[in-house]
Amino acid sequence: MSGASLFRNSAALVAGRIALSLLRMVAALCVARLAGAESFGAYALLLGIVALFEWLVDFGQTDIAVRDAARDPDRRDTLLAALSRAKRMQGLAGAAALPLILAVMGYDGPVILAGCAGSVAIGASALLQPARAALRLALRPDRDMAAELAGTAAMLPLLALASLMRAPLPVLIATFALARLAQAALAIHWAPPCRAAAPASARHLARSALPLGVAGLLVVLYDALAPLLLAHLLDLKAVAIYAAAARFIFPILIAVQAINTAFFPVIAHGWRRDPAGMERTQQAALLLSVAVSAPLFAGIHGGADFLMSLMGGDFRSGAPLLRLMAWVLLARAVTTAMSPLIVVAGRQGRAMLLTLASLAAQVVALFVLVPRLGVIGAGVGYLLVELLLGSLAVSWMGQAVSGARIDWRPVAALLAAAALAVRLVDATPLAGSFPGGVAAGTLSLGFILLLARLMRRRMAPVWRDLRRRRSLAGDGA
């Protein structure tokens, strides 16, 4: 594949991820506004549980099959056959387990029926994994993304109609299951055919994927933990408010992740070959991540009341939580930008330990803070964990294991500029409103542009070096 084609595919994948996140935001708005906060809370909770089971039935095996087939193309068909066999077994097991586990946990009949609808989505997700692997091996991840976008787009009118009619939870989850079925059908249709081959050992595939599966499970649990415990400690309305606030930051986090995905090959290429150049590239990735996040943070913080009111009247009380989540956005932007250094240095085990520590700390924070502060306690706990075990710990560990030394002064200046922007708007009658969000975002952007002008001479060598290194990495030098 040519460099231009690879760039087009990468750009399409990034755009697709952002579009998918926005479509999911529209879905959340439909349920929240048309069906009410309680229904949205139950919907968000069930989708979080389904997402957990979808990871369990994959457990990183698709990524490992793609990796091994890319290294040895002659084994492509045997590996995909093994993956297909494993997914059939795991899909059936996961689909059967979800409603049973919900029943054992004491949920009522409608939730168990919704779990049955979610089981269809789990089975479809398992069946589409071999097709996703085949598309990735054919260097057509754009078709994989298009299948998911098409399924989600087809779901929206059905979900809106069901929400408008105040349909019960099983019907709402059934629309998601239909989206997964449509995605699976398209992915299987577009995937290159496989020749008949004796499957490789599914057991070997499972063993190879175990570390990745455990790491992914910890990440999924980390994101799903707050809604699960809020449902236990408070009620479904608290789940709804938390899920609504989180929806506003997810698209931005995806954009930040896309930025660092683009930088990763360049950083990995230079780690041993040119440590000083790698350090400058990492500096650029961090600055760009924070510069993109800061104006959006300010806009969300400055317009928090308006944004939460978009979800419906029941969500207005969640504006303080959204302001906290905006700070989480900045912290996660730093974490996301610095974590590739740990991977580049081959210290994934340490990253897994940090994730496990974050998970344990979040459990403690939720049990301690939520009974005292309500749903706002979940945001406080999330922010504390993300700052201490995310931004600070990951940044320190990334520099320690990779040898990179980051100049934190320009990063601190960007963060201070964003904080100043929201502080100025908070002192005016515009605070919380749509004009307040626009004003805060614009002020933050203006401060960042001013800082960029002041730091232009210092940063110019970094950008020149980055352009040169991207060319070298693309040529495989």
C-alpha cells in the first residue's frame, strides 16, 4: 500500500471514530430527552455491561490473530479459522451468561429481558471478529469502521421511535442488538474470503492473547465501574447524570487518542535510533494533545449548564459534575499523550499494574465519596485517581523507563491559560450558558495562540524535526 493510501485510510479511521462517537451522543440525547432520566440510566448501565461482555468474548484474540497473520501471511487462513472457531464458542458462552448473571445479581424481569436482547449483540460481536481481522489484514480498516457506522446510523431512527413511545428497556437494548447484527452482516460481506484450511490451535491463540485480554479488561472495567457502583450506591438517575456528563468528553478523548496514534510510530522508530529526536517528538505530541483539549475543556466548563440541559430538565443538576469531568478531560489528555513511552520501552507490565491500581483506587473512592457527596463524589474520585495514578504516575513512569525528559513549562502554560479562561468566564453572568461556553473556549484558544507565538522560536526545531522523522519512519530507515 502506498503512503498516500495509508494516510487516507488512517484519516478515514480517525474521522470514523469521531463520527461514531457523535452518533452515540445523538443516541444518548434521544433516550435521555424522549424516554427520561431513569430510562437513560438503565440504558447506559446495560450498554456498559454489554460492552464488558463484548470484550470478554474477544479478549484480545482478534488483535493477536491479526499480528500473527501479518508476520506470517501463509498462516492467514489457519489463524482466521482458529479465530472463527474460538469466537463461535465464546459468543455462545457470553450470550448465555449475561441474562443468567443478571438474574443471579437480583435484577428484575425487564432488566433480565434487556440482558437477553444484549445477548444478541454479544453473539453478533463475536461472529464479526474474524471478518474484522480479515479486513484489517487486507488493509481495509475503513470498511470495518464503515460497517459500525452504518449499523449505528440504522439504529438511530428505531431508537428515537422507541424512546418517543416510552418503550421498555428490552426494546431500547434490542435496537442496539440490531445495530450489531447490521454491522456483522456488512463486515462479513465486505471481508475477503478465506480458503478452507485446518484451524490452528485456538488454545494457543487464547494463551498468546491473555496479557492483552487482561489489560483490555482492566480498561473496560475502569470505564464501566462508576455506573455499575452508582446503580448500587444511589439509583438509576445518578447513573444517567454520570453517563450524560461522560458522553460530552468521549469525542474529545477519541480525537486525542487519534493524535497520539499518529505520533506513535515516529516515537517508536526513534527510541533507540535517536533518543533526543524521540524526546522532541514526544514533546510535540504532548503539546498538541493539550492544545487540542484545552479550548474544548474551557468550552465544556463554561457552558456546562447549557450542555446538561440539552439532555433534558432532569439533567440540569449534573452541571457541577460536568465541570469536574472537564478537568478529567485535561488529565486524561496528558495521560494519553505520555502512556506511549511506557509501551515503546516494552514495560506494558508496569502499565497494567498502574491500571489495576487505578481500578482499585476508584473502587475505594466511589465507596468513600459517593455516600457522602452523591453523584458528584464519583466525579471527584475519578479526577483524583486520574490525576494521581494517571497523569502524574504515567508521566513519571514514561520518562523513567524511556529516558525521555519533557519540558513541562509550555504544558503548564497551556493548562494555566485554559484555567484562566474558565475563571474569567465564571466571574461573569455568562457562566454555564451557551455564550459562556463559546466565550471560555474562544478565550482559551486566544491564549493558546498567544503562547504559541511567544514560544514559536523555541518550538520551531521540534516541528522541523518531526517532519523529518515522519519521513524517515515512513521509509523504514
